[in-house]
Amino acid sequence: MSTFPSLEDQLDLITKGAAEIVPLEALKERITRSIATGVPMRIKAGFDPTAPDLHLGHTVLLRKLRHFQTLGHTVIFLIGDATALIGDPTGRDVTRKALTREEIAANAETYKEQVFKILDREKTEVRYNSEWLDKLSYYDMVKLMAQFTLSQMLEREHFHKRFNEEQPISLHELIYPIAQGYDSVALECDVELGGTDQKFNLMRGRDLQKHFGQPQQIVLMTSVIEGLDGVQKMSKSLGNAIGVHEPAGEMYGKLMSISDELMWKYWTMLTDLRGSEIVAMQEQVRSGALHPMQAKKNLAWTITRDFHSQVDADSAAENWAKMFQQRGVSEDVPVVKVEKHKVPVDTFGQMNLPKLLVEAGLANSAGEATRKLTENAVSVNGTKIASRAYPEVMIGESPVLRLGKKSVRVEWVS
């Protein structure tokens, strides 16, 4: 019989970073029952292997799985090799391009390599939903689909939007939420994890478990995590992601470029610190006992260590500090607030540097700023820049600008 921490201790870790839990009271009851019986809950999160590499945004759910694992519960890393043939329509304006079984199998193998940087390999149940979905007969699938109506499916925001805009919705896309819901039945889940954008799919698991006479799973949703730009969802296609396989130095440096505001979300979503510990750290920063820069260094070191090693994290931190000093950028430069909407960004994502230098108070006019750029007297985050335009993603959420001998750190204001 397993021994579990108290309800309060478990909730402190489980609820950290949770945007919504449906229903919360049922989760408390399920935890209390596992404590009383010594039987762990069954927790799952599904991942369709539609791309070979994971980034930190993907690891939010893996981290939450690890929290349950740390507390003694059974975690299931579900590889959606069958559902990947359809492709999750969440957030899609068009039907996904179909992958071959060979592509899915290759991606699934790389997923397994990467997830055990976070999860305990020996304590993780790895499953493929082809185990049960491939065995469903035509009759079985018709019976599953009969539990839902077309109007229910069109209530889903993305389907509704595409329908109103007369964008195609393939019939096989409507099967996806049903197939995901059946995963919960096959695995007899107590809790399923997913992003807030997955709510429609996650709730179908509750529907089908009720139909099959199972206790309905609790749905725990995490919010979407923004990428390096602090605005859009982390995505490799947007160039604002940090890959799990990136070198330690690159990972550390990218983490140091995020804004102070985003730093707290990363502490919450991408580390194992409990909610109470993060609140205590925020209070240290507010009181002046801990400098925000040091809190960010601690974050960058912690995440880099998790995906590499303590030695690699130490080396990355040391190299970053040396690079900062060599480029003549002080870590504690004055902070200026700049209204982001006042700095133009063209259709190619290039920010107008002369305007930024003026708004940051480093130049009196765009003409002066342009002249200084041509004189090679301007740097962004320690890199000399001569062009009037520079990628917004490279500028980041907390850029350090230097013109001549004067430096400032920009804090964007919406």
C-alpha cells in the first residue's frame, strides 16, 4: 500500500500553474480516497507525435505529470499514434496535412527520448492509443459517434469559426475529440491533463466515461505559455521557442532574454517549485532582498540544469556573465518604459530601430539614431547593429540598448 502526502501538500503542487480544474471538489475527493486506500490515481496526458522535436511549451504538461509522479500517483505518457493520423484540429484554420505511419513512428521514438529528461522512466506507463483505437470495429465507431451530435461539434470554437467563414471541415476531424475521449475510457483515467485550448476534447473523455459507466475523470488544464516574445504562444514556426535539445548555453541565454513579468510564469509552469515557494520568492523581490536579475539567473540555471546537467548549467551561467561583461553591458542598467505600439514593426516582423532608440531616450530624433546606426555606435543585447530594421523576436521582451556609452533596459508597456 502506498503512502501519500496530505491533501494540502498535494494540492499545493498539483494546482500550481493550473488554469482550470473541472471539477475541483471531485479532485479533492479523489485525492482523499487515494490517501485512505493507498491506491494511486491514474493520470494521463496525450501527445500526438506530429513533429520530431519538443520545446519548453510542450513540457508544461510533462512537468505537471511529474508533479503527480512525485506525489506517488501513476502517470501515463500517451503517444497518440492513432489520433496523429487525423491531427488535432485545435487552433487550426485548415485541415492538417496527413502524416504517414512511418513519420509518426519516427517522431514517437524521439518523443520518448526527450520526455524522460523530466519523467522517471521506471515509473512512467508509456502507451500508444493505437492499442485500442486500431481494434475498434466499424460497429464500435458508429456506437461512439452516436453519443454526440453535429451541433455539439460545431459548438467548438474552431469548428464554429471555420463553418462561419466557409472554410472546409473534413468529416474525419470531427472524429478526433471522440477518439481522444475514448482514450480515457481505455485507460480508466482519474485525471487528464491538457491546455486550456484543449477543453472541448478533454471534456469528451468525461462524456464517454459516463456512457461506459466509469467514474468521470477530472480535467486539469494549464494555460498556454508564451514564447520569448512574451506575446504569442511558444512555437518553433514563430521563432519564439526554446527547444528541449538546444545546447545549454543557448537555452540559458534565451531564458535570460525574457521579461521580468514572463519570468514568474516560467517559474510556475516550467519548474518543480511549489506555488508557496514562488510566492515567497516574489515577496523577496518586492522587498528588495532578491534582485529580479538574480531571480531570472536562478530560473535560467534551474531549467538548463533540468534538461542538461548541473555542470552544464554552471558553465552556461558563467559564459553568459563573461559575454555580458565583454560586451560592456552592465546587468543593472537603468530601466525605461516604452509603449510598444509606438515602435513600428513591418510585415516581415522587423522593428524600426531609430524609432525605438528615440522612444528609449537614447536619441533625440530618428535622424540622429539613423546616423549613430551607420557609425556602428548602437548595440542590441550586446550585439552591434548597423541596420535600421531588426527582427522583433531577436530584440526580445527585455532588450538592453546601447548608444555610445549610454545603456538602458527596455520594459515594454502595452
